[in-house]
Amino acid sequence: MKKTLTIILLSVISFLVSAQKELIMTQYIHNQFAINSAFAGSRETLSAFALYRMQWNGIPNAPNTQYLSLHAPLKNDRIAIGANFFNEKISIVHNTGFSLAYAHRVRINQNSRIAISLKTGLLSSKSDWSDLKLTDKDDLAFIENETFISPILGMGIAWYGDNFFAGFSIPDLFYSGSFNYQDPSINLAETNYIITTGYIYNINPQLSVQPSTLIRYNTNKTLLLDISANLLIQNMIWAGMTYRNNKEIIMMAGWQASSQLRVAYSFDYPMGDLNTLNSGSHELSLQYDFGYKINTVNPRFF
């Protein structure tokens, strides 16, 4: 019986770790740089984005994430750079890391660009088996904690303008299976591929609708699909919903306090098997654009 419970526990933890090989983030629509480094500099100023996520509230040791990004175009605006920093706790696993990105941008016309990018960084992962409450405290299999460091290597391509975006990215080519802390390698069969698109339709000067999609594809896993729609009121208040095909409904709301500052909140509500085990996931973010140069009351939403 004890062996069976241990196998079940490890299976759940393994799912949590493998399911979040890249950061799961609901509010990617306001920070595409987090999932595609080719969007570095897309806000045409130094932009900072901070996020806190509490996932699957109500489950003991549920995942939680802290994330910070900075990105900006250089004086030669064909070049942009950026950085991501993250810290996440997934059950007994603690991940910290960073990545640095370089993007080369080509202007298509006055209002749109195409960019290609490369990012690299490091991930440090530690499994603290002492966090488990075991009946047999002398079980040697759970005494030694494990730590490993893995490189990060990603790339992306993006096309964006004032009212639309589209992108394709590979957040990380390196793969190391759950609790397999040896020799991370490039394994295309385990690589995640992300496609995003979005557009703003102006219904009238006071009201706009903002549909968007995200596809996260892996040849060895099921496809993850987000379909979203947001309503923008006077370019100041926005609210919307997302349907995620893992049986989640997501509600979002935000306030554009100024042309530089945005505050946003989202709530992921599970409708599948996890519905009876947790009360949903919460995500709070702040975005600030330094040195905003465009003299307009309409902030950049993409």
C-alpha cells in the first residue's frame, strides 16, 4: 500500500514538473516577450513586467511563480535586447533561472516590424525530498536532495504592429525529464512549440475588442489551446475571458492607470478532474513602460 501511494505521489509531482517545462502564464497577451524573445523591444521603450502566480489554490504545496522581465530597443532600433528572471516552486521542486535575449528587427512599414531572436540562459533546479511527509522516515531513496543546472537555448520570430501580433517560438531546446538530473540534451521530440496571434478591432473611438489565440504544441503531449477575447473601454479598462482546452475558463481584468502603468488580474477556473481538488489559479501583474515617448492617450496594447 505504501509503495502504491508513493508511486501515485511521484506521478503527480512528475506531471506538475513536466507540465511546466516553460512558465505557464495566463497574461502572456500583455507580455509576449515572456514566451517569445522576438518581441523584445516591441513596446518601443524600456518595458518592465512583474508577475506573481498562485496555481491550483487549495492543493498542498501548489505551484507558485514569480517572474520579472525587462526589454527595450537600442539606439539603433533594428536591435533590441531583453532579460527574463523567474523563480518557481512546484511541490518539492524549486526552479530559479534567467535568460538574455537578442532580437534583430526589420521595419516592414511605418507601423509594423518583423523580428527574429535568440535567447540563452541558465536554469537551476533543486528537489527537496525532505519536504515529503513519509511514513518510513528512514527510506534511503528520499534522503538525498538533488540539484542540477541546465542551459537554456530558445529562439523566435514575430510580426507585430500597433494593433496586431503573430509569433512562433521555441522557448527552450534543451530537455531533461522529470527528476532525470543528468546530461540535459536537445530533444526535438520533447520540445515545445508556441504560436500566438492577436488583433484589436476598433468598434468605435470608445470601444474595442481584442481576440487572441495561443497554441502550445509538443509531439509527445496533447496540444494546449487558448482562445481569448477582451473588451477595451476607452483604452483604459479591459475585461475578458479565455477558454483553455484543458478544461479551464479564465477571467481577466485590468486597468491602464496611465500610458506607462498597467495593473492586471486573472483567475483560472478548472472544470475538469482538478475542480474538486482546488479552487482555481490567481495571477497578478504590473507593467511599466519607462520614458514613454509617444504623445498619445492610447497606450500600446501589443
